[in-house]
Amino acid sequence: MASLLNENQPTDPISLLPYKKPTRALPCGHTFNHSSLASLLDNNNGDATLACPVCRKRSHVRDVNEYPRNYGMEQQMDFQQEKEDKIRKEKMDLVIKMKIESNEEKKKLLVKAYGENSSEVTDCIIELGNLYHDIAEYDKAMKCYKEALPRYEKSDDKIADVARTYCKVGAIYERQSEYDKSMEYFEKALPMQVKEFGTEEHVDVGKTYELMGWTCSQLRKDDQAMEYCMKSLKIRLKVLDEGHVDVAESYDIIGVVYAYKAEYDKALEYYNKALDIFINKLGKDHTDVAMSYNNIANVYDSQNKYDEALEYYNKGLDIDINKLGKDHTRVAQTYMNLGKLNEENLHNYKVALEYYQKAKPIYTKSHNGQYDAYFDERIQFCKG
Ligand SMILES: [Zn+2]
């Protein structure tokens, strides 16, 4: 995709293309793309020294992999990428908002032309719901779905759309922690999807089993959760690449369920499978990687392996602070975990105190002071 901020983008002096990772820096400090420097070295006629194409300073030739990467510049590139992603998302949200406006107009016209209860109007309402869903306005999306579903359910030719909408409604309930309701919708959607596709081996069915597994895990129906998660995994391994992030999602939830069942070695096995894929597909600094580290730390914590737990909590924390910001609730959650571990298990009250004091203001803000009394008590205790 073309860069939105092209004019500001520094380019590799050899290829004149934008910098991309990994970069390689010559001793003079001038930095090139790995591939550019590699071809420069290939064309150096076996000389013992190489002239920098920018400043002509000569230095001893090394293997291309031995030139250091310019991590400062690579970090700049990451910032630039994030800035572009943000702009792209804002533009997309704007496009969707404009589509919503025109759909609201369209709906009025359709009501006039075909009547309130026509299938044209129903389709339009579902479309509106999907648009609201895309910009995370879940209450409005839900209102549309609830309005359209009873009409949809009456028409036989809309089975696929109804099933898809059930899944969306279920997923919204799941977000709101209304697990009995979400389960109800997933259970309605599943047989319709299987009938529609003529097989269970379809990505959508894999997704529905994952959602059902997660809902059951939150209801602490562990065995049922495991059954659904395993079905989801089996389908995904069949229809997707084994290194696909969706496969990792399945591994991850299976890890959660094993951890709930206190089968810690199994939990670690699955968490690590998920972690490998996340690192491979999303990069080592992705928030999903941090989430995996946190999950692994929790298991080590439960196994009383405190050194390992500390190591993994800190790995996750570094990424979360960097990517989500130092005041994010997940950062606070890790501070609290580190506080508890230091207080209860290591009896390191001074360190525990520091973590509680860092966690408290973030919790105060995100949970309206609900946890203040808890933190005050822990802080008093650790002060001795
Ligand atoms: Zn140079």
C-alpha cells in the first residue's frame, strides 16, 4: 500500500526506496537497507575495503549480517508506521460514518417506496448494524440487529445472513460479559452455518466454536469449553495454515482452559505454541505477544516458580508500556500481579509497595475508585 506520509519518509540512499527492516549501518554511520548493502558488497569485486556510497569513507568489508542494525532509525520507522495506521483508521472511520449517514437516508426512501416491513428495509437495517459494528458502536449495532432479526428469521432465503448476525449479536453479548445470552446466540448460529456450508470444516464454524469455547470458559464450564476449543483448533488446522494467527488464538484459549483446570504443564505447552505463532506473524513487540507472556507468567506464578513468573511478567510489561502506554489497565493489572507476587510469595514488601502504588491511580481512574480500599489495605500492610 502506498504511504500516506510519503513526503516525510527517509529513503535508502542506494535503492531510493523507503527504509525497511532490517537496516545495516556502515562504520561512518550511513544506513542502508539490508538488501541494498548486500548487493553493494556483491559488486565490490572482492576488495578488502568498501567505500560508503554517501560519504566515500572506506571501511573493511564484512559479511552483510555483521553490520549493525540502526535500531534508532528502525524505531523511528515503527513510530511512522503507527502514525500512518492511525491516520488510515481515522480515514476509514470517517468513510464508514459517511456510509451510515447515506444509509439512514436510503432507509427513509425505502420505507416510502416499499413500506416499513419490506425486505429492502430489513436489509438496509442489517447493513446499518454492520457499519456501526465496524466502528465499535456496539449499542447502536445491537439495536439494528434486534430490529431486523425477527423479520429475517421469517424468510427462508436468509439463513446465512441470520447465522452471521446471530454470531455478531452473540459476540456483542460476550463483550458485555453476558455469557448466557451470548451462548444462546452461538448455539442458534452453529447448526445454521453447518447446514449452509454443508460441512463443519469452514473458517466461520471454527470461529463460532472458538466463541463458544471462550463463553463456556468464562462460565467455568471447563470441560465443555475444552471440547469446543479443540473442535475449533481441529477445523482451523484443516482449513488454515498451521502458522495462522487464528490457530494461535485457539492454542491460547486452550491454554486458558487448562490453566483454569490447574493443568499447568498443558497450559504452558499451549501458551508457548500460541506465543511462537504470534511472534512469527505479528512481530516480537506486538500486544498479543505481551498477552502470551502475561498468561505464561500467571501459570508460573500458580506453580510457585517465581523467578520465571517475574521474568515473563516483565517481558509483557515492557511491551505493554511501550505499545499501550504506562497508564493502560493492562499495565496496572501486571503491576498488581507483581505486587501480589512480591508481597505474598517473596515477602519483598518494599518492592510490593512500589507496584501497588503504581497500580492504584490507574485502577482508580478505570474502575471509579472501586479498588481504592483494596489497594489502601495492601499499601498499609506493606508499609508494615
Ligand atoms: Zn558514509
